[in-house]
Amino acid sequence: MFPHVTALVFILLAFLVARDNALLNGLLPDLDDLLPTLDLSLLQPAAADEAPISPSQDPFYATPTNISSYREGEIVRDRLLPNEIKSGPTTTYTAGRVYQYMYRSRDSTDNPAANVATLIVPPGPANNRTLLSFASAYDSPNPDCVPSYAIRPGSPAPFGALSVDAMQLSVALDRGWYVVTSDYMGINGAFPAGRQMGFAILDSVRGALSSRARSTTGLAADARWAQYGYSIGSFGSGLAAEMARSYAPPLSRGALVGSALGGTVPNGTSLFLQNAGGAGGGLLFSAFLGLSKAYANFSALFAAEAGPARRPTFVYVGDNDVEVNNRRGVGRDVFDYLQSGRAVLFSETFRTVTSGASQQGVHGAPDTPLYVFKGARDEISARADTELLVDTYCGANASASVLYEVNTVAGHADEQLLGAPAAYDWIAGQFASGGGGAGTAGCARREVSLFSMSAAEILSFYGLAAAVDMADRLGIPFALARRGWVRISKAKLKLSTSLRDHRLAWTG
């Protein structure tokens, strides 16, 4: 859910060129001190890879007719892929092993469903007792935009907007964590059918911990796992945390050490009201298409409301990858394309479906630690909805462990970039303590600031290669010297039109 992805990238770039940027002038040390030498080989774009077969054409994704004969989480088929995965829009990361598997799960109406996940082994020293479930924010009902395909070099689909998710996933691998990322909206793209998301994530972990997967990847049978998800990824991961105790008890307390949920979007109805005609307009077109795949009654409602004349507009705007959906949907009001307009929100079908499909806090309170981080200026999902969710969790469970942090100056896209370092550190602490790390007991809230992060922290977390990769994608020139970055004068720093037109979160 990233309509202003360029604003996210600009924050990182602003840190890197702050000496010549009036917004942050004088806040950073000389980067020559941070980077006495620069390995230019890190900055070379990856060699082009032959495009993999899209899921709609790949027999690996075909659901077997006997899917109901498998146990939930059981692997149906698997394969090893080349060790290269995306680490940005044009760069790749060499993993230790890339293992992909289809497994049985459950859809939102409790019917058997096949799903696909990718288990990635770190390249160097790895801790085979740590597994991170990384829920990519891919926001798409298109089956050819799923993470298992988007993560592969040569795939035209981005792994998250501007492949930021790919960049953050590679950071997890650098920490020595095994990473599993699932197509948690299902093979058909049921965006945002929440129950299916929770089931898919939990069953992907069951598959990763199965003897079949472990024999290929070396993951330990007693591995503990954690979750990271931003935006719609936080929604799927949040539901997995809520449902773990009832749906997959062995994966709950004692096994799940914690869930880091950022850019939370806990209330689907609020999401519709806040984004119609605004920044996240494309999300709503995608949601009608995706929910129609998950619920027959919602499909009938959509058919009656949009009619054959308007449905092509929904497909044009919302049936693409996250970047195209965002671009085509900005400023569009989905209710202008529905017969009942906003009144559709109050129909019995809409209320029934969304209360279960796009609402957190209704499947029970997690019995495992949570780290919730949110931008106070989130333009996609209101801060108040997250406040209510945290209150619900803390009120429903006397032993709840929730740390809630609000970045006072960040918007939705900004916080994905700025909140990840602290979230990863929190996850590392949970792994080290087995879910009982310092600061996790009880419910705590605090405010943080964008400027509380140092340049060294940002730079060390994301790395130069990722910064150059995204800068190149946006057409922002950088000059390089043998020793670090050459500072660029404001006269030479030319931002792309799309970047310049976006209001940055801290400008007020």
C-alpha cells in the first residue's frame, strides 16, 4: 500500500546527500569518515537473467485435484531455484539456497487451498534455528504478481513497490536468518482476504519446518520463528499472530518469538473511506477484484454494482502489480464506479465480508510479543485505527506484550524505510531471548522522531548498493569517487518530476 513510494526513496537519498540538501543541511557527518573505501563492484547492476515463467503459465502453480488429501502445511511439490534473488529494482543477492514449495492451506471460507512459498537460506554463516516470515506488501489481485515470482531476477513484477521489500529481505539474510516469504493472498490473488492470509502464513511456516523442507535447506527442527510485515504485510502477519493459538498451536507461544507489524492497516472500512479519491485510490479497485475471488456473495455484489460497463476500469486500474495499481489509481474515487456509491459500505454483504476479511482484532488477541510501529502522518490508514487495535490487544489479554512506537513526522511510505532498522533489532532481541526480551512485557507506547536515526544507522542498514540502485531507478544522479560519495551541489541535483511533485512528510 504505497502510493507515494518516491517519497520513501527520497528520505534515504536525502540522508546520503544531506550536506547539499537544504532540508537536512549540517545534520550528517562527512561520509568520507563513514566510508573510507568503497568497493565499486557493489554498485554494478546484476547481469540480466532469463525471465522465469509466469505463474499463470507455470505448471508448478497448478492446484492438484487431490489437494484435500494433504494435511495443512504439508508440501505438495517443491523445487530448487537458482541462488540469485532480487535485492532491489535492478540488483540481485546471492543466497545460500532458494527452495520453493507448494503446500496445502485453507482459503477464507475454510476450503482446502494450495499456496506457494519460498524458503531462502543465508549465504554465509547462518543460524538454522532462526526463521523469519517476511510478508511482502505486494497489494495485487493479479496471480502473476505474487512474491514467489516477483523475487526471481528477470521477473517483471516488483517485489514490493520499488522492490524495497527485496532490499529489506536481503538485510534479514545478511543477519544470518533463514527467510520464508509466502504468496499469502493465494495463487489467485485474493487481496485482501485476511483469514486466507493468516492461514497461508502459518502453513508456510509449517511447510518450512517439515522434514521434507529441512532435509533440503538445513533448517533445524526446533527453529524458532518471527514475523516482519509492513502495510498489507502487517495485516497478514497480524492475523497469523491472532490465529496461531487456535489454528496452529505448535507455532504459537514458545515457537513464535514475536511479530513486528509496521504501517498497520487494521480496519478495511476505514481504509475505503480514507483512500477513495486520494493517495491510495488504486488499492480499492484491487480490493473489489480480490475479494470477489474469495467470496461468492461479494462477487455478486460487485457484479451488480459495477456492471459490465465499469468492470474493465477496475481491471485497468487494479489488476496489475503494486506500482502500476498505485499510479493508475491515485485520485480516483472507486465509489464513482459503483451503482450505490458510498452506500455500498452499509450493505449487508459488504459489512459481513469486510468484518472478517479486512479487520484485525476479531480473531483473538495474540499470545506472543508484538512490536507495532506507525507513522503519525500515515495517509493510507489513520493512526487512530492502530491505537484502537493496540487497545484491543492489551485489553483482551492480561499478559499481552506490545511495544507500540509512533514516528511523529513520518507518513506511510516513509515509515517503511525508517522503521525497519528498529524493527529488525527488536526481532533480533526476540530471537536471542526466545520471545522474552527486555522491554516486551506489558503494553508500552512511545513516540520517536525521524531525526532520531543517525546517518550511520541508515547507511549501515540499507547499504550503498541499494541506495544507488533506487537512485538510478528514479533518475537521480550521483557522482562517485574512490573515497565514498562526492557531494553534489543543489544546482546539479535534479529530482525526477514525480519525486518533486510529492509533498514530503516533514514539510507539514
